[in-house]
Amino acid sequence: MQNPVEGLDGRAGLEEGEDSQLRPQAPDAQASSQNSATEGDHGNVPQSCPQDSGRPAAPGTLATPGSQAAPGSPSPGSTVGSGAAAEEAAVIPHSEQATLVPGPSGDAASTGNRSLEFSVTVPFRTAVEADMARRSLVANAHPQQVMVQQEFTANDSILAVRWTTDDPFLFRISINTFLDQLSLVMRNIQRLEFVAVVKRGRGRSRES
Amino acid sequence: MELSGEYVGCDGEPQRLRVSCEASGDADPLQSLSAGVVRMKELVAEFFGTLVEQDAQGLAEDPDDALDGSRTSAC
């Protein structure tokens, strides 16, 4: 049974070869070759039909029937064709995978544009102290605003400060400078209170 | 009284630093707050020191992705 089937395949191959040789440039010949190529690929590798449908338009496809037309080895020709199809099928998934890679990296890039934030809240005893501290610190913050954005807010007796930047190293510099200045401001407030107490004491002693 | 700090990184999750500034007995509250500021400086130095070190290690581990690493550190 196998022999008659092989014979029929051989005859079909020969006929296709003759047609392509007789009319290599005619549109009808190209259409017939496309149909035959599609049918052949559909029978051999159904999954690769859409990919192979684009191949007949290329001149390389016409060379294949010539090789098949050789009476010496029809079977090796079909084997080579299936191998080429397999190789092409294997290459395309890799390219598809390559195209997917930029997606996640693109998302990462968009995430990378986000700024960093750090905030500190300082609870003073009174609103007056908080406002005094805010005024003093704002006056000394101008040089730093060039690199790091700073916001000072006094709400009742709470002083809130927020920094925004893209570099964590700048955070460290700005926040340390702020805390140093904050300590200085607190010392000044304590001194003012001390002076006030002394003056009150003197006033009482004079009255007595 | 509590001196608090909050850091929000690239992932958007906040990380908090807290220092208690309770005045004991007749101690001046402002003096306790000053001590809290000193403690906060230590915490900030430790926190950002670790953060910068992690960024540096990330760059060293992936030299081929230096550009991506720079973007990450910029976050």
C-alpha cells in the first residue's frame, strides 16, 4: 500500500515542477504555486500555515519546486522543506519573546520617575514657638531649595516639614542640616525664656 | 510628645521613624524635645545610610544594568 501512495506523491511533485518551469513569472503560476504551497504546508504543519502563506511571494519559494523536480531524490527534498519550516517556526517565537521584553522595562522606567518624600513633624509646646521655629528655618532653607524641594507648615503647635527629591543622598544632607538648625532654634527659644524669667524676677525685686 | 519622621520611597509604602520626647518630672519639655532631635538625627543617619548602601550594592551586583540601576536609585 505504501508504494502506490509514494508513486502518486512523486507524480504530483513532477507535475507541479513542470508547471512552475513552464510559467515562472505568470500570475496564474504564482497563484497555483501559492495554493499548492499552502495546501502542502497545511497537510504537513498546520500551525505554521499563516507564516508560510507569506513565503510564496518570495522568489526563494519558486526554487523549492525545482529541487523537488529532481528525479533522483524527491523524499530528501520534502524532508529539507519540513526542516526549514521547523527552523523558521522556532525562530519567530524567539523574536516575539524579544519584543515582549521592553514592556516590563518600560513599566520599570515609568516607576523610576517617581520622587522620594520625607517628612518630619515636631510638636512644640505652643503655636508661638512653632511659628518662631518655622520663620527661622525658612530663612535658612533658601540655598537648599535648589537641589531639594522643602515645604514648611505650622499648624497650631505642630511644625511639619516635607522634603521631595529624586536622590536619597540629598535627603540625608538636607535633613541633617534641618535637624542641626532645629536644635539651634530650640536653644534660642530656651534662652529667650530664660531672659524673660530673669527680667520678671528683677521686676518683682524692684516692686518689693 | 513624639517627634516623628516618615519616608515614602518608589514603592509608595511609608516607613516611619519615631522618637518619644516625654518630659520626666520637672524637666523642661523643650529640653526633652531637643534630646529627641538628637536621637532623630541618629535614626536618620542610620536609615539613609542603609538606603544608600543598598542602592550602591544594587549597582555593583548588576554592572551591565548600570543605567537601569541609576534609574532605580533616582526613584
